[in-house]
Amino acid sequence: MAEKLADQPNNLAEKLADQPDNLAEPVGREFRFTDEQNQLRETVRKFSAEHFSEENVRRLMQSDPPFDPAVWGRLGAELGVLGLSVPEADGGVGGTLVDQAVAIEELGARLACGPLFGTVYLAIPALVAASAGTARDELLGDLVEGRHTAAVVVPDRAGVFDADAVTITASGDTLSGTATQVVDGGIADVLLVAARGGDGVGFYAVDAAGAGVQRTPLATLDLTRSEANVAFTEAPARLIAGPQESARVLEHALQVGAALLAVEQVGAAQHLLDLSVEYAKSRLQFGRPIGSFQAVKHRLANLLVDVEHARSTAYHAVWALSDGSDDPALATSIAQAVCSAALTHVAADTIQVHGGIGFTWEHRAHLYFKRAATDAALLGSPEQHRDRIAAMVLDDAVAEREPRVADGLPA
């Protein structure tokens, strides 16, 4: 698209903002995407195919920084997809989290290189949830427009903010301490940090290239998603959210991050399924397509079930966060448990379907397999989320609201 969506008259951004409640339309007990959201999906899909082809992704993941700042800027200033769920008053498009998820699914399908996790999944939602202020407003505008990038330094347990695990200390306007394995920490312009001061845990912004900040890039399994250890030594910081609201801000950011990460996993899984189906149609063995063999058909059918199940849980979490139709904590944990396992299974079986070529480094399936392994470790593993779900649904159950169990007996 030639100009940023939000700057065009009668454009897609305005149509998204003008939708009733700007959510996907309910149809009975189901939901469907609006025409505007389908147009958004097609726009981001074309952009991703152009800029995040396999060749470009392999080139970018070996470069320094491991993404193209010009393309990142276009995602913000031209397409407006970095701030789709940010209110117009804060410089965003004024859409909802559903709109943001649609764009993330398409970017995830192509393993889009860039600090999406740190900037879009965590930093922007945290800033939107924080109270207005000079530092917050300036930073949010820069992130939405793609002028700056961010990483979030916050300890969590399966996607839940863990205040007791905060080790970075705040003294006046400076921070000191260390953080390990910060996603996007080595390439971000700004670090948003949870730090403990005399009156509790606050949320601060630190210039990543400023004094008192030392970043050590890490060699990671997934070369398309960078990590770094970060050390702060009396690094100058600006307060974004004080102890009174930092827990709420960070809880919201981690829930949104978990939902968007799940949607990213859905996009990658769908892309792999499409690749596998096309290969099964074209690869001949014993004079016939391998997709005609029952064993391959069954494998692909099982992958389809995985992808559709993952899509349902991911968008259920997004809608729960958007309209409060369900408990966001429960919905996001279900999404993470299902989507992490689904992408891991689809990535492994994609290699199997492709046979010998699928086992070579030159095949794109390896990029997705490594992304699947990394995503499954971010914001909690499937096992951790299943344990959390059991605690929320079973451990805290009371007689008045015990979950129904299908026992075959009349109600």
C-alpha cells in the first residue's frame, strides 16, 4: 500500500475503526472475520511474500542487525500494522486486538524478521495500558510509527508477571542489575524494564545504547529471533508506570503477548501445512503422488486438525482480551498450551512428509522447526500452561461451579 492506512481517506484503517465494536462478527456461537479484516489479511500477506521470502529471511538472519530497518519502518509508517490495536489518540489505527492478530498471523507465516515479540507483542500493549505521560506518549508514538524498536525485561512464570523474581534495582532515576535471555534485547532501541525501588516494582524505559547498558548477544537455536543478556550499571531511566499500576500493566502486556504469540504459531503452522499438501500433490513415488497413499493422507489430516484446533484457541484468547467474553488468563494459557504443541507437531511432521529433502538445512522446514522450538519456550511451555489451567479450573473449583464431566448419565 502506497501510504499508511491511517492517513488515507476512506481507507482500510478507517473501515476497521468504524466497525461496530471493531470485532469479528458473531454468527450464533461462532465468529467470522469482517470484510475489512480479510482485506487487511490479504494486504499483509502480499507484503510478507515480497519482503520475507525464504531467501530474504536467510539473508536477514545472518545480517547485523538481523532485520531490515527500512522494511520495519514501512510496517509502521506505511502499512500501520504495528499499531493496529492502539487508540487513534495515541497515534495508532484505532482497531482492536483482532485486527492486530490478523496481521501477526500473516507475518508469522513468513517468519518475518524483526523485533515483533519485544515491540508489538509486549512493549506496545504495556504502554497502551499505562497512564498517559510525556515519556510514555513519546515512546508509544515512536514504536507505532516504526521509528524505534523495543524489548521488555520482565520476569514471568508461564506468562504471568512474577514480582518476586525482579532482581533489577531502581535508585532514583537509574537502574542496576542483570537480565538474561532477553528476546530482542540486543537489537532494540529502548528497553522497558521492571525494577524494584524503595516503594515497590516500577516499569522504566532505558535507552539501550545509553550509558550504563551492556548487551551481550547470544547464539540461539532460532536465528530469526535474537536474544541477549543485558547488564545495567546505574543506567539512566524514565519511569513509565509506578508501583501502583505496574503489576496491572505488565499482566496485561504478558496476556496480550501470549495471545499474539499463539496467533503467530497458527500462521507458521498453516504455512507448513500448505507446503506439505502441495508437496504431497507433486512428489511422485511408484508413479503416483505420495498424497494418494493412505499413510500420508492420514498424517496431513491430523495436521489439519492440529492447525484448526490451534486457530480456534488462539482467536478465542484474542476475543477474550478484546471483549471480556471469557477469563483472559485461562484463555491465553489454553491458547499457548495448544498452539505451542501444534506448531511443534506440524513442523516435525512437515520434515517427515518432505522425506530426504526435508532433513537438509537447505529446506525451509528447518527454519520453522527451530522457530517452533523457540516459541514453545517463550512465555511458558505447554506443560507449564496445562498445569496452570488445571490450577485455575480444578484446584479452585467449588461445588457451585464444578466443571461438567461427560459421564453419559442424564443431566
